[in-house]
Amino acid sequence: MSRSAHPAGPRHADVLPEGHYSAPPADLNALDPKVWAQTVSRDDQGVVTVGGIDVKTIAEQHGTPAYILDEADFRARARAWRSAFGADADVFYAGKAFLSRAVVRWLHEEGLNLDVCSGGELATALSAGMPADRIAFHGNNKSKEEIDRAIRAGVGRIVLDSFQEIVRVAHIAQSLGRRQRVQIRVTVGVEAHTHEFIATAHEDQKFGIPLAGGQAAEAVRRALQLDGLELIGIHSHIGSQIFDMSGFEVAAHRVVGLLKDIRDEHGVELPEIDLGGGLGIAYTSDDDPREPHEIAKALTEIVTRECEAARLRTPRISVEPGRAIVGPTAFTLYEVGTIKPLDGLRTYVSVDGGMSDNIRTALYDAEYSVALVSRTSDAEPMLARVVGKHCESGDIVVKDAFLPGDLAPGDLIAVPATGAYCRSMASNYNHVLRPPVVAVHEGEARVIVRRETEEDLLRLDVG
Ligand SMILES: Cc1ncc(COP(=O)(O)O)c(C=O)c1O
Ligand SMILES: N[C@@H](CCCC[NH3+])C(=O)O
């Protein structure tokens, strides 16, 4: 590996171009525990280790790019959510964030339930032995085949997303001689994303049935009349990467209002309420997520208070965290390729992956951090943009970050907090092969999703 020197690039505030960064961090070699998986640290040589293995060894054994997942951290976070909510509530891990058979087994062992939203996720869950009655089936456009398969498998609940689906699920259940447990997903008029909290313009989207105009109440009326359905509760999911609990407060208030109306109209107290997922994680050191026990306490208090005010028995609560469990447990390991300093702007650092393994930066303008992990460096910080190898100028992994000015081709860098919505949203753009997921634990690195091969690609191409 050659280590040619590169110009350090611009670094003083008065010459820095516009961007999301502040000043360079005091220590470029530091690894903020907020954004890195729990077992990450540097060894005596300055090489980053995770799960007891150093990243150079992982790269030699499994290649790059690769998602490296800290199993102990995953299990610890799953357990923390489970114990924070206790025996009177249910935690459904949202499989859309990242799902594999190993993950399903860990969830099962740690006592969590699973939220799936497609036939593929359902098949993965069942094939790894998740008991069907611990699975919730979601989706705004479930096919008849998916509904049929879910009911036959005996899923614990189907979350109904439209008037048409109420009838569709009832018919299929009845034709199979079943009575399917269902929840109705409502849109409560709140949409929350991180610090943004919008109270209007939220019903204009594809999920759920609006509370507004009595539509959700009408959906409940219809569901209660259908023999194939057992209505067990109301579901609400208000957004993604949320830190501020006030959105959940408004949502719980409105869902409990509906439960009260249902009791008053039908004399039925629905036993469950699902407040969805969406809890935020730290992608950079500027983010301050809450701990599961704080979230559990806040949500339980909100629902209990609202139910007391409405003179309702407090329903069993469920939540559906995806990102908050798997997000922080993995990082993406890349090898540095071409380095291109642009005078007066920034240095473009190309890696061997890109938007095909992390679409979130291009799609949501998401922010990430990055570190040199195969060694430490005392070189001056350079303002860098980490980009991929795709034929697209928007192929950006980390928009603005400081890396050591002596960074060289062959160095390993890693982007933390990529456990959620990176592998699960990965693509084959430019026929780039999707990276493996390598689980590390107590000194062992185990491939849980293997790297795609050219044979995989060509097998699908049957023309
Ligand atoms: C219904 C539902 N539940 C749970 C989640 C999981 O969200 P997150 O991974 O942000 O916790 C989502 C995705 O936003 C969702 O749509
Ligand atoms: N995929 C998105 C969030 C949507 C989650 C599913 N409703 C993300 O990466 O943040």
C-alpha cells in the first residue's frame, strides 16, 4: 500500500465552502461512542477493532466494502428495549431497517417480536424460526397472496391500512375459516422527523386511514362488523429519526380519543395500542438520542395519563423500533481509492462502494461521520467528501467530513451508524455487487449475508 502525501486541503473557517460541518474535531483519531458500535475501540497500533477483531483482519478475510455488525451491541440494544418496556408491553423490531436470518434468531432469543412489511420479510422471519404469532404484518398494498400466506402462517396481527384492505383481509380470513387479529393504522395528523414537528399537511400521504372527518371511526365500524376479523387495537406511526417526544404525545392523545369514541359508540374497549417506531439515533456527534428506558417511561406515562383522563383501561402498548436497535450496531468498511484535492473547495475521497450501499445521503441529505480506521494519523485535517464509484455526481456517502491530510489509497475508512436502511435499501446500480454483512462477536467474524457475486447478477439475466 503506497502512502503518498496529499495536500491537506482548505481547513480554516474563512476559506471553507458552504456545508454541514463546524470546525475540525480536536482529535481526528477519536471514536465518539455515540456513533460507533459498543465494542469499537483502537488497539495498541491504532487499528480499530470491533467484537475483538481488527478491521485490517476483517478486510483481509472478507474484503471491502462490507457492513460490520457488532452482535453483542445488537443484542444489548434489543434487550434494553425489551426490558425498558417490560412484560406489559411488546417490542416489535421493524425488519425493514435490516433483516437476515441471524438477526431474526437474535431477536427471538432476546424476546422481541417482529414487524414485517412484505412477503420477502415474512419468508425470512418464518424460515429463521420466528413464531408466527410474534409477527405483525404491515404494508399499504399487501397482495392477496401475501395476505393469504400471512393468515395461513398464523401471524399475530395484520395492520390494516385502507378500507379496501379491511374487506380483503376479512374475506381471505373467512375463506380460510380463520378469524384474523388485526389493528387499524390511523393517521393522526402529526408527522415528525428529527427536530421538525409538523402539525399540518400530514394526511396527504399513502399510509393509514385519517382520523380526520371520522374516517378512522368508520373503518372501525366496518371492521367490527366483519366475522373474519378480530379488531385488537389501533396503530399509529408518525415518522422517522425522531428525538422530540411531543409528536408521540399528540399522537397518543388522538389515538386514545378514538378508543374513547369506540367505547362510547360500540361498548368495546380495544385492548391494544401501537405507537410505531421512528426513534432517532446519533449519526454524528451533534445528535442526542434518548435511551430506551426514557422513551418507554415517556410513552407509558403519556398513554396512561390520556386513558385515565378518558376513563379507559390502559391498553397494552407496543412499539416498533428498527433504526434505534440496529442503526448504531454496524459500520461500513471501505477501502480508499482515488483521492482528488480540489483547490479552494474540498478533497474528494473515492471509496469502493457508494450510493449502492448507502442511498440515504443521496435520498434524504442524511449526515454521516467517517474515520480512518486502519491506522491513526497526526496529519492536518482536510475537508473531505467521501464519494462512491458510481456514474452519478450525487453518489455521495459522507457530504462533509474531516479526514487526515495524509490519507492515501489503500487506507481503510469506516462510516458508523449504517446498520439501518443501508443494506436493506442497497441496490445493484451500475451492476455493483452488494456488500456482505459480517457479524463480529468475541473475536470471530461470521458472514451473515454473503457478498453478491457476478454469478448472482448473471443468474437473473435470462434473456
Ligand atoms: C409502521 C412502521 N413501523 C416501524 C417503522 C420503523 O421505523 P424506525 O426504523 O425509524 O424505528 C416504520 C418506518 O418508518 C414504519 O413505517
Ligand atoms: N428508510 C428511511 C426511513 C423510512 C422507514 C420506513 N417507514 C430511512 O432510511 O431513514
